[in-house]
Amino acid sequence: MTTAANVKVDPFTLEIVKDSMIATGDEMFYALARTSMSPIIYEVLDYASGLTDSKGQLLTQGNGVTGFIGMLTFMVKQTLKKFGGENQLKPGDIVIINDPYGGGGSHLSDVGLVMPIFHEGEIVAFSANKAHWTEVGGKDPGSFSNDATEIFQEGLQFPCVKLFDEGKLNQPLVDIIESNVRFPDLSLGDLWAQVAALRTGEKRIRELCEKYGKEIVLVSIDHLLDHGEQMARKELAKLPKGTFHAESYIDDDGFGNGPFKIQVKVTVTDEKFICDFRGSHPQVPGPINCSYTALVSAVRTIFLAITNPSQDVNDGVFRPLEIITDPKSVLAAERPSPVSIYWESMLAGADLIWQALAPELPERLSAGHLLSVCAVILAGNHHETDEPFLIVEPSVGGWGAAKGQDGARGQFCIGDGETYNVPIEVAETRYGVMIDEYSLRTDGAGAGEYIGGSGVTRSYRAMTDNQMVSATFGRNKFVPWGTNGGEDGSPNEFIIEKANGEVDGPFGIYPRYPLNKGDVVKLMTATGGGFGNPEDRPAEQIALDVKNGYITVEQAKEKFGVIINEKTFTVEGVTELRGKR
């Protein structure tokens, strides 16, 4: 095997090749979105795409969801573990994998593809991506069942097998997929989009090797990883040193069991950022368990937020990071534990680190936010075409306030990142529903000198009989936490408003609630936690909050002790509450 240890490269060429690889990750990302078939990919952006080196170390990644940071690495390493023998991987091979436990997995719906990139007979890199398929089979439409009791109920498992062998398609595998998913056109269409993105990455890396030579590309890869480490260590040196603790609870597992205690000890030194989750609850019967690889991605996300949020992601960045868990815990589940709604534990792990360090880093870390993906699956038949439809999407909510700023309103949780909802116009055209309401939720929670960001209310009205909705709204019992004297936020929850006037709920997790024509599922996400004493918020700002619709006149009086004229939105006075906190 060729080594690049002694190759001398001028710094300008190093930077050009490094930035070319980063640009390749972005190009792969857009190629997948533009050729996919499912709204959850081309609208919501629930996928990731990127490159690793020949050892599986992440080089560059285009992300829709932050929850996939790190998963490509584990996918490639699992591929190398299985096919690492001589000549087992060949040009034109593409491996398919969605193993939640050891193969860079989250849940079965997130399907990964891995492609070795060869130059002059040697693997120089891997092209990889992971995308949420609308369907991978299983017992429920949408596949990620919130009442599964074992992995076998959650859909097809792809245990790191070849989809393409030296460029030849494994057609029987495609036939199996087509026969086991409810919407084969969507799932297979997304599969081909992923293949197109992989081949885009392969083309660009081979072009770099042909233009600059393989040795220079390999040196640039080492430079990219070392540069990432240098940037991370520079920021690590600025952090407060010591050991910081936090503990919290996951509401329940979908079967009424719980709450489940989780805890972390974060140790920050000049060389290491160590997150020790030992002592957290063992894996549970319901599907809120997350695998170790999922936890790693969540911890990487908060590590980036603490150190350098704008940094290009590669494995060098995470060399100072160490993550310790107990085997078979709710944060490191093992086969055959169900993991369909894994994000409830995965993101709770990140939230622990957030909560432990927020008092130490008020300029970087806010109070608590909605945390849960608040995922919704709604299925039935379209009112005009009578064709089956399936809605699969996350929900936005409120983020916590921070030093010097109010919380962000109507944003996705930390695990989703900069993704999107399906637009109302698209939803009402493609699906058998009407969107009655999509508005900020005015519940008055998260009071503080800086107020928590508002959650939202989104209402789907069924346009046909025999529809069903499954929703997973974690952080339903343990609400977003306030900090520095700020009040806690509100819960994620949903209710069913039936056509006959009955109201059922509120719920946190509910599988397959039946809906008939005219019934409404009303989804309400959390308002984030507040920062600072509410009485320190200027009265004039509270008047503006009322005018903007963030709080009501009554809430201004009750929470802040300020009396607002409901017609002119001016301050009329303060109550005895103000000044006595």
C-alpha cells in the first residue's frame, strides 16, 4: 500500500485539495436531495452524506440532521470489519446497512450506503450516506413503531450486505425490499438517489487523484484531520476545567414504564472532554432505547456547540472526545432491544451535558429546549384520489433563553438541526388532511429576564374515515429547564378533537390513534426554559411581548407583575409581585 508520510506538498495545494473534499461532501448532499422521491428527504432533509478516508475516519459531511454526525464513520468501519480481507471490496461495490447496534445505526428507517473509492487499485476513500426512508416495512406504516418490543417488529434489517457487487446490482435484494415496504416507489426511489450521491463523491475523489496524484490527496486527507484536531484543541483550552454533573429522566418507554433516570459526569481537561454516562438506567422494554453509535452522534453535536459550532466536521475534531457507557443501558442498547424512537434517549444524553455545562458557559449554552423530535406519523387514504398516503415528519418547538437573548421560537430540536417541515401547500395536496392551524403557542411558560422561545400548535384535520396517527412527544413530563433563575418551559403534548366535540388527551406517546373524517389531531410543542429573574425583564419589553403575541395580558400580570393595556399595549403599572421575587 502506498504511504504519503514522506510526500512534501506546498500549503496552497493542501488547502485546495482539502477544500475540494469539503465541497464534494456538499455536492453529494445536494445530489441526494434533488433526486430523492420522499418529502422527508427533499423537503425535511432527514439525511446526511459525506466522505471518509480508507480507515473510516470522517473527512467531510453534508448534514440535514445533526443526529447523523458520526454515523457515517461507524458504517464504514463496520463495512471494513466485514469486508476487510484482501480483495473483498472491489470497484463498483456498494454496501447497504441499517444495523442500529454496531453499524452506525439509529433506527432501521435510517438506511445507509457505503462505496469504496479506488485509484490505481487501492482504496483511497469511501463515499457514504444515510437517509430516512419513508418505509422499511415492519408492523406499522412509517416503520418506526412507538410500541415495538423488539427490533424484528420495526422493519427490514440490512446487515452490511452488498447492494452492488463490482457494479452489478443485487436484484433479489431489491425484490425483497419492494415486497416488504408499503410505498416501494418512494423507498426504491430514495435508494437510487443515494446511489447517485455516492457515485458523485466517487467521481470527484477520482478526479482529485488524477489531477494532483494519489499521494498528494492522501497527504491532504491527513492535513484535513489534523487541522480539525488543532481547531478543537484550541477551543478546548478555553473551556472551564473540572468535573460537572447532571441527572435527568426520560418520561416513559411508550408502555407506561418509567421514568428512567440517566446521568452524566463531564470531565474537562486540557487534553480531553470525557462524558461518563455510567449509572444510567438499563435498556428498557419499549423503543426509546438508543444504541451507542446514536449516543456518540448526539454527544458530538453538543461538543461542537460548546467548542466551535461553525467548524467543518471531520473525525479529527473529535479526537479529544471520550464517551463512556454501561453495556446494555438505555443509552447503549444491544440487540434485540427496540430502538424505533431512539431519539428520546439519544437527545436526552446530549441534554445532560448541556445542563451540566450551561451554568459554566452562559454565552454558549441556553436553557433547556423542546428536546424531542416530536415525530408524527399519519396514514390513511386521500379524499380525492382514494390513494394511500403517509405523513412522516418532525415538529418544531421552543428553545431556551440564554444570556442576552430570548429563546428561538418554532425551531427543530438539537437532533434535527436545520431541517424543515413539509410545507402546508404540499401537505394538503399530497395527503388526505387539512392544516387547520399552524401558529406559535402562547402558554406563558419559560418566564425570565430573557424568555423561552415559543413552541407551536399544528392541527391536522382528517378528510377521510379510517385514518390513524402515531405521535411520539417526549419531554412530556419533565419539561425544559430554566437557568439562572429563569422558569421552566412547558411540555410537548397533543390532543384529539373529535368531530362530535369530544376531546381526548393530552398524550405524550400514543400508537395508532384512529381518526375519522372531521377529527383533528392538535400537536403542541414545548416552550423553552427562561434565563434570569422574570422581574428583571423591562416592563416596556413585556408590553412589546404582548403586542407581538408571545404572551397574553394575563400572563404579563401573573408571570412578570406588569399590567398592560390590552388595547394600546402600553404599561399601566406593576403589581406587588414585581420586586418581591
